[in-house]
Amino acid sequence: QVQLVESGGGLVQPGGSLRLSCAASGSITSSDSMGWYRQAPGKERALVAYINSDRSTTYADSVLGRFTCSRDNAKNTVYLQMNSLKPEDAAVYYCKAEKMLLGRKYAYWGRGTQVTVSS
């Protein structure tokens, strides 16, 4: 049973920083891709950042240069360092893991952590 548990969300002023963490348990390993999506009220869930097993990363244009996605394979944890936060970054941030097994892709989601950017 895969479980993804996010932490690190909260209230921050514009220009501030937060670091999100997502701890994976179960069958998720360093061979699996992990990343972050976010969903603001009235909007669809959208990709923020993703990191593959080879540590290559993908970022949404809106966060490029401000956010950094990394992983600690020993802890089975993925991080999202968010700097220079803007009010438009406010959303619920979800951790996602994708696992390939016997030719099929399985996706797992965490429950989300709220990020509020406001003065």
C-alpha cells in the first residue's frame, strides 16, 4: 500500500519561502518518478515540478527559477523548495508518485498541503 504524506505548507508573505516535503512509504522507490501539483480554488490541478529517477526535473514555466524540486532516495522523500513566493502561488499542493509495473503506469496522490501567500 503506497502512502504519500505531505508537510511544510502554511502561511507566508509575498517574497517569502517555504519548503514542502513528501514522504513516501510502501512500494515507491528511487526508481519511481515523484513530483508536485497544485490546485487553486476554481482551477484545475496543474503540474508544478517533477523529478525522475535519474534526478532530471521538469518545472512549470510559472515557477521556473523560483522553485526547486529534489529528492532524498535514502529517505524516500521528495522536496519542493519555494522561493520568492507570489500570491498566485497560493493553492493546495499535492504530491504525486508514478510507478511503472509490468508495462502499466500507476499513479498515487497525497492528500495535499495548503500554501497561502498573503501579507
